[in-house]
Amino acid sequence: MVETGFAPYATIGDLVLRHPAAGVERVGFHEANHDGAQRQDPTDAVARPQTMETRRRGTEARTAADIVVVPDTEIRSPVTGTVIRGGGYTLYCDNTDEYVVVEPDGHPGWEVRILHFEGLQVATGQRVEAGVTPVAERSRVLPFESQVDDHTAEPSWPHIHVEVVDTSIPDEPNPGSGSSGC
């Protein structure tokens, strides 16, 4: 486990993404679902980075990150900005999950999407500060094995998914999204 101090784990140009938890086992980069997802460039402070095998989604290999966090620990915003939406949704057709979306300062039209947690702590319109503002009570233990679990100790800890999407780029459905057929 790496004590992160909420240090930056990646950048996208001048946008800095901070570890969302005080304790992180690994950051597993992978392909995002959305064509507008931006490549995350790991920093020197990233907790044990791993770029995972392709999911055949047609996006770059580091357009999303699964950040394996200490169980039952508070999740903080990875960016400074304004919450534009959040709540519950159904993951892979039948699994309960929660999400929050933050528009980062200086990047209108971009969305920082944070998934796989319990206990949403922020509301639409609220300002959040990177590494400071709690967005969730804890990460969610998913009822299935995730790709990042292949690169962690046993038993695997839960992870938080973070991706940054430029919504001006149109998205085309892809066969690797895992949600077709719902």
C-alpha cells in the first residue's frame, strides 16, 4: 500500500488528477468506453502504475484508471471543479453502483467521471477541491472480478474508476463496453 498524501497520479495537459484516497495499492490504466476520453499521463508520484491489456474499446490504453484503494476509506475528488451530476446507476445490466461527474476548472465541456463507490457526499452545483473534498464514503466492493484484480494482492481491494471525457468529441458505441444487450 502506498500512502499517497493525495498527490497527483496523472496529468492531461495542464489538468492534474490526484489520487482519490489516502491509501492506494495500484493504479491500473485501461481503455475508456467514450471516444472523447483523454489520455492520462502518469506522474512520478503514481501508486504502482500498470497499463492493462486491451479491452478492444478503440480508445488509447491510458484513457481510464482503476485506482485500487484501501477498503472502507473516504474517497475525495481527484480534481478541482464543480459537480455537474451524480447518483445511482446500473452497472453491466444488473449491479448497483454510484457515480459523480465534475467539470474541472479551466476545461469547460470536460467531465471527470468517478465511479464504483457508496455514499455520495456531494450535490449538483457544489464546488470540490482536488484531494480535499470528500465525494463518497467508501469504494464499492463489486460482485465480480475486475481486470485490475489480476494485478493486486489477494484478497483484492475495491477500486475507484476515473476517466476524463471531452464531451465535444462524439461517442460511437463499441463492442468492448460490457453494456450491450441490456
